[in-house]
Amino acid sequence: MAGGALEDQDAVDRAFGSENRNRLINKYFGANGGREIDTANAWQHVYRLLLWSDPTTGLAHCYESDKCQPGEPWYGRSLAFHDWLSRALSVDPATLAQEIDWLFIAVCADLSAVELRKEGALALRAAQQRQPYDGRDFPEPGVDVELTGLIRAGLESHLLDDPPAETWHIISQKIHQYLAVQNKRKNLVGEGFEDVLAQMVKRARALPEEQVFTRSLLYEIPGFNRARTGGKPNKVDLAIVRPGMRTLVTAKWSVRADREKQFQTEFEEYCSAESENQKFKYVFVTNEFDPARLKRACESLARNNLMFDHVVHINTDALRAAYTPLQNEKSHTAGSRREVIEYIDSGRLISLEQWLAGL
């Protein structure tokens, strides 16, 4: 498993925090004598670091899990994406899961180190807290009778003997810990996506630290004023400030419907806060596969102009793989997928490689 013991224990205690994420990303690029990165292969590193396998299908995750179950239209598209990615990374479909999700696995390894360190102290404290109730048959912490019953029912015909209560206790705890950690994934593909993109920009384009800003307040970026009095401080996901051009990036691994309205609001704030009366670029970077959401991003207007200077997908070939074949398909979503392909062909929707090359 990736990761390992940490030298900085404070970073371990914030395993899912920015400091530890960036430490691990640096470790990833330093592994095996140093990983090569350029504009052409940056997308591979994004997927190796952040993409994961859907535990319910075993396939590389590209869309909402409940809509990708066997028999659903998106299951076929997930199969196509999994096949494309396996070929693109030159691995077998059965072993693709071992090539991705590096950052989450590494963070979980660090989290496990923290839990082991705390376990002894917590167990001693819990024993002291329970001592006044000794002999009264209080339930043990972590025992989930319903979960244990489900597992026992599923395995009953395969068990020669019923495992001791302690074994069921350990299994229940491990399952709950697994589910709790999985729920933290959304944090990793939120801010973690921003951190990974910042690293891609700096490494693939050899930009100095002072030109790349991550989750900075708007007024901390050169050429923008402080927000109006009483307004909520606005943090920019990613900003790139180079001589002659400032680029503000909204980075979203996937897009919720309520977030789409936020893009327009943020853009208006950026325009109002701009202090040098000079052009800045507003860019949307995503790994969204929903065609309707991508189409709206490509078409969004502000002040009678296209709002985003660029709409960027991690790999537009991945979209082509998931969306085809479209021949003779007459569903209402087929039209949106065709339009997204047209936006790719016209250059309105570009790949991470194309965007990085143009910086």
C-alpha cells in the first residue's frame, strides 16, 4: 500500500488535510526515481492519483454509482470508460484498480497509523469509564448486532463453527471504519483535486511557486481588490499569475446542480474586484461525465459573452469512449452527448493536455 509512516506526526493527524495531501503528492512524484510529467501525460497522473474504482461495480468511477449499476445505460458507458483507461494506461482491466486511487490509499495508510497510535490510550480510558458498571452486562462499544446478523446469515452454510463474539466485534468495527473512511473521499476529490491540478501546472509547465495560488482569498491574488464590506471572503480554487495574464480556475471533479449557479456569482465577483482594468481568464476544469452539465458549462453566458474562456476535461478521449457508439440512438441524452462531442471537435471543450500546453 502507498503511503507509510510519516515523519511529521502533526501532518498525520490531519491525514486528509492540505499539508499531508501535498506531502503525499510530492512523494508520488518522487517515487521510483522520479515520475516524468509533461503536458501530454499530466492526465495520467491525475487519474492515477485521484480516480477510484466503484466498489459496487468494480469499474473505474466515471458517473454516479446508482446510475452505473448493471443493466442501466451508464453501466455500458462505465465498461467502455474502464476499457479505454485500461488500454491508455497499458494495464489489464482486472488490475486497473491497482494503478489508480494512489492518494486516497496513501492517506488511509497514514490515517491507520494515527488510529493505531490512539487505540491503546483510548482503550485504557474506556475501560476506566466502564469500570463503575462492571458486572451489569453493558453492551460492548462497536458491537453492531444487526450487521453481525447479516454477515452470519450470509456465511452460515460455510462456517463449521460460529466465530467467538470478539471476532464478530472486530469485523463489525473494521466495516464501520471502512465506511467512515470512504465517506471522506469527497473531501479528497474536492480540495485534493485543486492540489493535484496545482502540482500539474507547476510541474508540467515548470512554473515557480509564487505564480500558482491554491484556495487563496481573491484579494491575495495580484490585480484584485478586497471583497466589498460585509461580503463573504471568496476563495479561488486555483489561480495562475504570469506576466501578461491572470487565470482564475474553478476546479470541480464533478458538478452538482446547485454549484452551477455559483459559477456565475463568482465570475461577477471577480469582475467587480478586478483592479488593473486588464483582461483575466476564467477557466473551468472538471472530470464531469454528465453530458448535460458539460453542455451547460460550454454554453454559459455572462455579460453577453461566453463565461468560461476554456472548459477543460481531464481527458476528452475518455468522454468519446464513454459516449460512443451513438449511431441510431434516439434517447434524449444522446442529443446532449452528440453536442458535447461537437464541442470537443470545435475546441470549445478541451483536454487538460491542450490547456496546459496553452498556458
